[in-house]
Amino acid sequence: MPMLQITLQDQFDQHHLASAFLKMIPVPCYADSVAWHVEHIVIGNELLLPSIELLFSSDVSPRIYRIVDVVDLPKE
């Protein structure tokens, strides 16, 4: 499963690094196109699944994340 590093923003405007695992690699590989292809993300030790709005809600903390940037190119 392809993986890439992404930047997330939470509802408090704080940025976090995370790993996104993709169903497929979108071309071009931008934050907007990546969000549609995410199978799940991992932030810390928590695995988060996307909602219908392409947001990621944490069960551990009161944070809701959205993808704002792609940090590096996808890895197979």
C-alpha cells in the first residue's frame, strides 16, 4: 500500500505530521487529490479513518484533522 508523509491541521489551527496510506497514488499528488485516495492515516500511535467529509476524527483526543499539505513523494 503506497504511503506518504502529510501535514494535518486540526480545528485549533495546529499542524501535525502524519503518515497517509493510500488506495492508489493520485496524479498530480496534491493535498486536495490525496484526500480522496486515503485509506487511513496514522498520527502518533492512532489509526484514523476518513469521514465522508474527508476529515479524520480522533477517538483519543478531541481533535478533528484535515489534510493541508503533502510533505514528500509517495513510497511503495
